[in-house]
Amino acid sequence: METTSLTNEQDAPIPLPSIPSPQVLLEHHLKLLRLPTFGREYDKVARQCAQEDIDHPRYLLRLCELELLDREQRATQRRTRSARFSVLKSLDSFDFLALPSLNKALVLELARCEYIGRKENVLALGNSGTGKMHIALGLGLAACQQGYQVRFTTAASLVHELIEAKDEKRLLRFQKQLAKQELLIVDELGFVPLSKSGAELLFEVLSQRYEQGATLVTSNLPFNEWTEILGSERLTGALLDRLTHHVHILEMNGPSYRLKESKKSKVEMSKK
């Protein structure tokens, strides 16, 4: 009689689970802790510290500083994207010599952004082409770099968004979003006449920010001509009363900066 040999499966060796290497575990934990710079730099920094005979606390300090610096840079990038700047411009690239009427010392003081903490306003006034947008963009970028929430828009675009939000029954939500911005920049007030409803909506936004948030407005018109844009002396007077109570005024009248740059470029091209 044939016998069949049966294999007892219980006698078979049970494979031990593989143990992740310390490097894999470390990278996993750093990912959970949201410390990406630690994960990228710990090995390189460890070798540098070994060569420089740096102790463990200083090694960890160096990693922490790298993590904080990277985190701050990423936060600045997020704030800059959220600000919706039409283009990125810094104050470093502004030619102050081309506009002697502009108070450079005041601009540099404003770049420290202390006025934002005090919820004060800035008005940049002057004829077209003198760099008002550049100054506004530069101050807005400086604010983002110093941790403030900024929103950049033109007066016409803002009014369009407000009217659209009102039509879609979400005006209150949009107004709350604007109110959260620590610095609201409204460029080109005066370039496009506003409708009665548009002027009233803009007034409401700006008046709500009175002593609640900083506002920067650029305009090519002197105050006595703002009525032509807002359409009402009463509305204009009330708006100016709020904007100019705590205000820094940048006088920016002079020859067109853009025209000068255009002529300069043409001369340089003709020499080639």
C-alpha cells in the first residue's frame, strides 16, 4: 500500500518581516512631521558638521535654521501668489533719480511696513507714467516678504468683481475676503469713470477698512477731480475723509517715466 507523505505547513519557517532601515524610518517620520528641509539636508549637514567638529546641538540648530528659512521662503511665495500682482516689481529696481518730486525717504520708510500694523493708508498721486504702479507693487511685495496678507487690484477690476459678486448673491462673502487683507492695493483710480452702483460698492469696501486695515490707492487725478470718477460730491467727500485721516501721501508728478524709458530703449537699439 502506497503511503503519501504529508508536509506539515506549520513546520515551514515563517519569514520574518523586513525591518526598514533607520534612514527610511527617519525620512518617513520627517515627512509626517512636515520637515522636508530636514529630510533633504540632514545627511549633508551631518558631514559638514563632522568635518568642522561641530557638536550635536549645533548640528540640530543648523538644521532648524535651514528648515525655518525654507518655510519662510515658501510662505512668502504663497502670499505673493495670493496677492495677485499684475507683475513682480521691487523697489530696488525703481529709478528714484528720474522722479525728484518723490520722497524717497518716505518710500523706504513705508517699505518697513509699520504703517500696515498701524492700519494707515498710502495715496500715490501723480500724472500718468511716473511709476505709481511700480511703487505700489514694490510696497506690496515688501509687505508679502514681511508676512502680511496683501491683495492687489485695479479700481475697475475691483468694481467689476463687486458688481459680479452682488449679482451672484455672494457680495458679503467677497467683502469679508477683502476685509481680511492686511493691505489692500487699489491701482488706477481715476482711469475709468465708475457707475453709480460701482462707486457706491467701492466706497463701501474702502470705508469698511477705515482704521481696520491699511489701504494703498494710486490715482492720476488730484483730489479735487475725484468727483468726476465717483460721480457724487457727497460720496467723494466721505471717502476722502476716511482715506486721508491716517495717510502718507506720495507726490509723483513729473515727466513720464515710461516715455523716458521707451526713448532710452529706442536710442540704445539705434546704436546697435
